[in-house]
Amino acid sequence: MKPKVLITRLIPKNGIDMLKDEFELIINTQNRNMSYDEILKASKDVFGIISMVSDKIDSTIIKKAQKLKIIANYGVGINNVDIDTATQNGVLFTNTPDVLTNATAELAFGLIMALARRIPKADKFLRSGSFSGFDPVLFLGEELYGSTMGIIGMGRIGSTVARIARFGFNMRVLYYNRTKSPNERLIDAERVELDELLKNSDVVVVTAPLNDDSRHMISKKEFALMKDDAIFVNVGRGEVVDTDALIEKAKTAPLFKVGLDVYENEPNFDERLLELKNCILLPHIGSATRKTRMKMAEIVATNMIRVKNGQCPLYAVNGGQLCRAND
Ligand code: DGY
């Protein structure tokens, strides 16, 4: 009998093709994420779970899945899985870093450009039949060249955003990170305290992952420090930002611009965001380029196969404890 693999939401076909002969696949083909109870029920006797970053895989699910050997998260974020319980139960946990760095950094820049130059509104304007010829004061926006960017979370994605800002737009780059970035000199970025970053940045980008330290790291006090006409973009995790405080800032500062790809409690989002004027809301598509999503599918499929064959998987988050280094 083939071991079972639960895939909580349909991944690109290249991944399915790699898996279909080796495993019995239980795939959620519905156009929605599986609920917690559905995952709990479906994972009971599976060998592996390919989970989405919005699936909560907690200790109850892991302990109940007696045959579980690997959880392969389809994404770089790791906050949705109880890693300690996985490790204690001998379950490997992997993610898909690196392959999505450029895609996510590019999307962050897409949001920045769209907000700076009011691109969605200008597009809507033309489509509504309002274009009456070149107008010297039509849709005036902000110039990024030479302005200051502040990056909160200087990991792979933050460093890539920094590089684009520094060398593509001649921006001064400030960053806030627990540790000094090894890329600091190369990118010509300055590590500063959070308050200093917020006060001085024309563009603030959040790429920080979610953990106990970062939850609601950007709240009322932090928004108060930001410039009233700043651009604020979050492509990290929704929970890093206090949504109430964000909405209050955007309501009291009409020139404050907001671009979000992630939300607290996804797939829910605060409907008050829809009422904000200078705001672009995307459905968590940071890594959504064809190339990246196929690579992510290849990694999760490779990891299922490797573990089935007794090898260490790629990008094992808890590999140190569960895999021999020379595997
Ligand atoms: C991830 O991989 O964690 C991202 O949020 C997906 O875009």
C-alpha cells in the first residue's frame, strides 16, 4: 500500500506529477482552504502533509497523525506549525525559502510603485471615460528616486527589497533587525533603532516573519512616528501590524499610503480596510510568479520523496534534531 500524503490545497501540476506514482494523494481541490477540523480528520493516517502557510498545524493534529513523518510547508513562513511538537514526535518540518525571495521582493516594489504613482486609480480613471488629454496636474504622485526606505526585517526578502531600492532608485536604506545583516556593507544599508527608521523613512516596508517578538510590533506608537505622507507596505505577516492602529493612521493622515499583501487572521481581513482611500489590498500573492510557485511545488514534492526514501529533506527547519548532517 502506498503511503498517504495530504495536500491541503492544489499545488502546481509539476509537484503532483512527481508525487502521484509514489503516494496515495489526498488533495483538497476546492477553491478554499481546508478548515482546521477537515485537516485534523484528513491527516489521521498520512505519511506526509503538504500544508499552506495559512493552515494551522498544531500539536493536536501532529499527535493524532500517528504515521506522520513530514510536514512540508508550501511557503517560507513557519509560524503556522507547532515545530516543537513536530520535533518531539519525530516529524520533519520543511519550508521553501530562497526560491520565493525575488518574487516577494518584486511584489513589495510593485505595491510601492503603484502607491507612489497612484497607478490603480489612474487606470480606473481612464476606464471610466474621464481621460480628456494630457493634464499637467493630473494624478501627481511621489518620486522614489533619492528618497529614504526603512525595512523592518532584513532577512532574504528584506535584503532584496533593499538592493532594489539602493541600486535601482538610489534610495537611502535604513533597516531594523534583531541582528546585523551580513549584506549591510554590500547593499549600503544602515541598521538603526525602530523609532529612527519610522521617523525618517518615506517608504516603510515590513518583511519580518511572525514570532513572539514581532506580533503587533507596529502599533499605535509606531504609526504615530511615521511621516503622514509615508508609503507603508506589508509583505511579511499580517499579525506583525496592529490593524486597528493602521486604520486609525490612514484615516487621520489622508496622504498616508498603504499596500498590504497579508492580513491578521487570514483568510479573514478587516473590512474597514476596504474604505481606506490610499490603499491597495492584495490576496497574499507575494510569491505568486509561475516560476516560483513551480519551484515551491518541486521542493515540497522532493521532500516527500526524500523522506520516504530515508533521506533528509531540503530546507528542514528542525533537521538538526532529526537528520544526520551527512544525509
Ligand atoms: C510565505 O511563503 O510565507 C509567503 O507568505 C507566501 O507568499
